[in-house]
Amino acid sequence: MTALPSKVTEPVKHDVLIENDVEATMRDGMVLRSTVYRPNGSGRFPVLLTRTPYGRDLSVNSGYLNPTTVAAAGFVVIMQDVRGRFGSDGEFVPSENEGPDGYDTVQWAAELSYSTGAVGMWGRSYFAETQWRAAQEKPPALRGIAPGISAGGNARSGGLVRGGAVEFGARLGWGHYSAGPAEIAKLSRTDPVRAEREWESWTRIDRAMSEDTFLDILPVRDMAVDAPAFFASPIVESLGFPIDHPTRDLWDSASDRAVDLPSLHIGGWYDIFVNSTLDQYFGQLAHSDSGAAPAPYLIVGPWSHTNFSGLGGSVVFGSPANQAVLDSGQDLSSVHAQWYASVLADEEPAMPRVRIFVMGENRWRTYDRFPEPTRTAELFLAPGGTLVAQAEESDGRVDYDYDPADPVPTVGGATMMPGTFAPGALEQSRVESRDDVLVFTGEALTEPLTVIGRVSATLFASSSAVDTDFVVRLCRVTADGTSITLTDGMVRARYRDSYRTPGTYTSTEPSLLVPGEVYEYAIDLWSTAVTFQPGERIRVHVTSSNHPRWDRNLNTGESAYESSEFVVAQQTVHTGERYPSRVSLSVVR
């Protein structure tokens, strides 16, 4: 580990001029509009650009990078509405225009009279996608990217599909809350009567989501009935797409190639795209090791997709977990400003390359690069609900029933969902009290055990059904017995051959199960960073649903998008030397 940086010297402060509706004309004549924050005075300054579909003046943007304070530190900060959203002209088609529009906007920003000609990009979620797509186009003025909680590159391993199941809750949440209202508001300017009908539909669905009734609809395609146009298509419609649908490739194309640029990656252990963020970092790291790009920087906190405070779960991580404090009194705004002040001057940033918040310790660790595991710890499932260091010699089995009419509810984790389903480090008693959740717990630890990086599971299981799901979850049990979710994963049985290597999808024809036959399943639990302290225990759940995070398996081989018919499945998890069901943890010092 490297030492923490000293407190950053306060930069010279400028008065800030704010300009609204600054126009940029794209190559096809479409006009996109921005709000520009810049030092009020003569001179030229480097540009920090973001492009968003959520409204350039949305207040939540300021909590991640405050444009006024960053502009006061000597930058031009440009916040642009992407094509077809809010102040910009055209039609919004997710992902389609962000490459060429990004290129044109970067070059436009470089030529502004108050610009030095050096442009960096920043922003989270869809803002991160706009960075990757612009960078792939290689605009000459783009000198760095800083993608946060970034999707792309993992459509079939968590972005849109996880282990063969649809990322049901996240897609509905994005379509209903993040994208849908702006589309209706835009319609109100051209067809107010239709817009009023769509607002009524949106309000009806919103009420049903808050009452936890809408997400139970079967078949899923019926969610599109009397729904706002954008919600019905593409959102609900996309829930029925096959796993190899071309939209998956479009999603991946945002960041499936490294770029020859400095990069700062920001993620959260409870973010829906944490593994995508890490994979993008590792892609840039390999590119750097080849000599093609500078070494990337990485910050990962105990954050979710929309909450960087470190608050809101069942655990108090302390003030350093808050993006407003971090490890050296900096907030994320000043981190961006410090990093870009160096990068855009072709200098090495004076900050740690890797900052990881380790839960359990509740502190930041810093490294020159993401730490390699010193060993892989394997913990084996055993009858009686125990986790042991070595598989028992004799075969064992544990049974439960999975009823699609009564799925296990989503309680915390790396989620972004509508209604009452909060993300994060939530206590699990509500889940663990159910008969359809198997709970395996290790002995109390006598010394600290630090896990940083990938977690996976190998499960040997049989079912009475021709298709079903298996979900595995890793929890930390504190000394007082509180069980807190860390990370989880799942596999849809008919896609088991497509996920033989955890986290990697291989295009393979799905195949149904032979009821009663034992199969081996490889399950990716993504990544975490936690120190289990002395007196604490490691716990693993095995079940067959996590609803509404993932769409339900009906146990019939039919899709929940098309069908409402289901059967109850009798599930068996097999253990012992012949069937070594286990979890694998990346242990570091």
C-alpha cells in the first residue's frame, strides 16, 4: 500500500460566469445546448465536459462534480444535454448518437475562445458511456476521461443480463424514473393531449410500484399495456429480448476496447455496474502495461449507483466513506480538479493510483495498482448449515422448494430499482428467515481476513424442474449476529453452459435440465472489499430467486415475459468430496 496523500494546497479561486443555452451544431446540423461555467475574466482555460440525458442543470450532478467550484479552480465546465433530451434538438435514441455527437462536441469545446484547446470528460452512469463513445472516435482535443459507475462491456454478465436472467428491476427503474419523465415532458410541447394521457399512465404505474404490486405482473409483457410510449418500448419490450439480441452488442461496444488516454475510474461496491467499472479499469491497466496509455486511476467506495454518501444501509461506514470527505479531506469535485490539472498539463497526478474503501475496516487503502490476491480461500457448504475449510468426505444434501408465486424479495445489494427496494449493505434477517433460503455459516474468525476482488461460487444442484435459477449471496455476520449482504450472483439453469467461467459469457445454445440429475453451476458473485474481523463470521445464502432484481424463473422452460404459467420446483444442493459446492474468495494481506 502507498501512503495517503497530504492535504491538497488550495488553488487560486476565480469568479465564475454561468452561460445558459450555449449552442453547438453537430455535423448533421442538429443543435445541442449546454450550460457553461467558466472563470469570469480574460485568459484561456482547459475544458471539463460532460454530456447527459438527465438534464444538464439537475442538482444531483453538483454532488458528484460541482461545476461552480471546479470552474472557480480554473476550468471551463460544460454540461450538455445529449441529442433529443431537455434543451437539445433531435430524437433521443439511447447510445446511438453518442460517438459522433461526442466527437463533434469535444472539438467544438476545444475551439471556444476561452478554451486552451485541451478537453477532458467526466460524469457518471450514462455520462460515462458518452465519454467512452466519444473516446472511441478519437477526437484530437480529448486528453482524458473520468468515467464513474460506468456500464458497458458486460451486457450479458450484469449490464442487461446476469447469468442468463434479465436485470429486471434496474431496467424498469431506469425507464420509469430516469428516462421516462423527460420523454413525456418533451411530448407535452408537441402533443399536450397525448402527454396528459401518458402522465396519467406514468402516475398509475408509479403508484403501483410504490405499493409493490406492479413488478409482480405476469406475463411481463403486460406491463406495456396502457404504459407511456418510452416505457413500453424500448424498456418493457427489451425485457423479452433473447440473450444474443444485437442490443447487447451495442451496450458492450461503449467500452469493449481500451483507449489511448489517461483515465480515472470511479465505482461503488453496491453499484449495479461495479464489475463493469473494474473491468474497464483492468482493460486500461493492460493497455498501460503495453505502453499504449498512461496508468489508469481507480476509486471504489461503499457506494450505490445513486448514493455516494456511505449512508443509507444497515452499516455506518463513517465519514471517510462520504464522497465529500474521502481519505484526505477532498471531495470528488476536488479529486477531479486535481487529477485533470495534472493530466491536461501532461503531468503525473500527485495522488494514489488506486483507492479502495475496505468495509469492516471502514477505511481507505491505497495501492499503485489493484491488489493481486495472495491466495484463494475456498469455503465448502455442508449439511447442518455450516461452512467448512475442506469438503466433507461423505455426500450430503440440503433441500428446499422454490415457488415463483412467492419469490425471495430483493433486500439490498448492488441494485438500482423502483419502489421500496433500497440498495446497499442491508441486514438480511427478512431473507434468512424464509424456508426457501439455505443459510451456511462459518465459525467465528480468530484473526482478520481481508477479501478484495472477485468472489465466485461453484454449486452442485439438482431440480425437479426442467429449468430454474440458483442464487448465491455472500454476507458478513458481525460479532453481535447481524448479517449484512456483501455481494451476490445467479445463474439460470438452461444457460449454465454459457457461464462456465464466472463473469464470462460464451454463446451456447440453452439446454433444459433432466429432472433429478446433478449439474455443476459456476456463479459469478462479482467483487467486494471487506475485512472480516475476529469474532465475525462468513455466511452464504443459496436460493432460487431475488425479485424484482432479476426476473423470475417459472420452472417450466418458458420465459416470464411470455408466460404466466409456473410450477413449484423441489431443489437440492449437493455437498461433499464428490460434489464440492463452495465459495471462492480473493484474499489479500
